[in-house]
Amino acid sequence: MPGILHIVATPIGNLDDITLRAIETLRQADLIAAEDTRCSQRLLQHLGIRKPLLSLHEHNERSRIGRILEELDRGRSVALISDAGTPLISDPGYPLVRAVREAGHAVSPVPGPSSVIAALSAAGLPTDRFCFVGFPPQRSAECRRWLEALRGRGETLVLFESTHRILRLLELLAELMADAELVVAKELTKRHENFIGGRPGECLQRLRDDPPLQKGEFVLLLRQRAPQAATAQAIETDRLLELLLEELTLKKAVRLAARISGQSRNELYRRALELGRGDLAD
């Protein structure tokens, strides 16, 4: 009987969120490849399953492929799981799946929990079109350029962020996409699950005012204005700046424009300079 690699989705928080098929697949597997064997062992103990575990993460994935192919060549069943949710979604596994397919073995998905889909289902933002963009770059300058490239996108954007960088990300969103609709989904399916909605600046203030909200795993869902609306707003903003700059210095005009429009002062300052009014900075 030919070997099969099963891609098994596991809970993203609540250990009871696992399908009957996933449980049976793990019970029947000859080997379970796990991103973090310690984390996966807790799930298996909860399910009463004892199976050989093989670590497979971003630092050793390519070296593990040969071992898994050997198991499949012998007709054995291998299950791939990640720390939480559906494997390969911002997790290791792509090189393995590709190698297994190229070797002629079957790859079978066992669908189940996904933090992306869970967040979309409860956020109250449009889901007819969405784009998952994963984690932002860690360095601030790269993160800014990454977000700037996403400006103007019409679909709902879904991204991940960690505890240590959530405030920085919200600060950049408040600056670069001030009027976007944002939902911050925190600790999905866990005891401290929370959904925080509003403009990026409002969400940023909520987390600043309540430090415990800054801890956990985050899925952010972002919906920007349609390009047509964004263009109309840009025209209105330029007209507002031009009128104010006829009477006020650059700094005063930008400060007043920010109060009137609710837009980022830094963005308005840059736009005023682009309009050629940098000579009034005194």
C-alpha cells in the first residue's frame, strides 16, 4: 500500500477544536512530523494518542525530507502538524509537500481550524475578497515600506503580529492608513479572546490604555476605502491644505488640517511639502 502524507489541521487554542477525521488520522499515522514536538505532545496527550514524533521546523525541514520520504517509500502513513491551525499557512511544510509530490506519493489535506478564517468569520468586515499577507517585516523601515505597498488595496487584508511588535504595527497603520477599518483579533478560541475594532488610531489607543491587551497572538483584519473614495479624499485634502497654507505657516496649517480631517499629521506634513509649500515651515 503506498504511503500518504496527511496535512492535519490542529486547534489554534481550544484543544477541543479538532475534527473527528483529524483524530483518527493521527491515531492511524505511523509517524507524526511536528513543528514543536513539545507543543504537539500536549495535544496528543489530550487526545490519548501515543505516536513517534519527528521535529520539522524552518531550520531543519530540508534535512528531514529524506527521512519522511523513506517512511513513505515503505508504505507508511505520515501526518504533518504545526503548532496550531492548518500547516503551511505561515508555517513550515512547503518544501516537504513539493518533494513528496515530486516523488510520486499522495498528499492528503485533513482540513480544520485556521486563525485566518476564524478571524474573518467574526470580524464583521467584507469577506467576498480577502488577501492573507502573513507577518510584517521585523525591521521598522522594511515594515513601513511593506505597508506602503499595501495601501489602496480594495480587499480585506489579513495579517499576523506578535506581542512584542503589535504597538509598532498599530502606530504605522495609524500613520499610513488612518481611515481604514481595522479589527484586531486577539487570542482566538482561548480564554482571553477579544475583538477590538475601529480606526487604527482608536485600536492603538485601546491597547495603550489597557496593557494586558498587548499580550497574546494577534490576527489583524484591515479594510481600506475603495480606490475611488481614496482619490476623492486626496483631492479634498489637497484643497484643504492649499486654502490653509494661503493664510498660515506650514506647521500651523498641517496642525489645523489634521484636526479638521482626522488624518495623520505626518502624512499631511509630507503632502504639504509635495505641494511645494516647504518655504512656510517657520
